[in-house]
Amino acid sequence: MKALRIGSGGVVSGTLREKIMSVNAAKDPGRAIGRNPDRLTLEERQALTGKYVALEIYSPKTTPLRRIEAIGDSLVECVRTLKARGLDPARFEYSRLAPSY
């Protein structure tokens, strides 16, 4: 069993933090923003299956991190989220999260 450490300010680190983040992202899709879709837990992936995600388009000039920048039930919702964050929707690719097998 992995030991938990509580740092300054009462911040929990280690396995408990990862489990809390996973449960929260499964309940609130917005918690998955900023995370790599390949690093979602099985529970998160199941909860988010069928949702659309926006990932920044790769180019040799930008070499963006592969992370979810917007998530929603439709493409329109993803675009709206990107615009609200001040991002250009034309710089993103959109895909629907498939179930994990």
C-alpha cells in the first residue's frame, strides 16, 4: 500500500489525490480539461464516453501537449467553451471519446 503524504497547507498527495481527481472528473466532465485523454482512468473514460473533446492541432511549430482543452455533449458546446477561454476553435481538432475496451 502506498503511503500518503500531507504537505504544507494540508494538501494530500499520492494515491488518494489521484483517486479523488478521478472520481471528480467522472462526475464533472470539466475536471478532465487539461488532461491527456490517454491518461483518463477506466471510470473516467466510461463516464465521458460519447462526449466530444477538443485537442490542439499538432504542428512542428507549436508541438502542443496532447491534452483536452474543451469537452461537451456537442461540437457547438466545445467551440463555445474554447471561445469563452479566449482560444481560437480553428486551431483544434475535435473527436468523440470512444469506450475503452
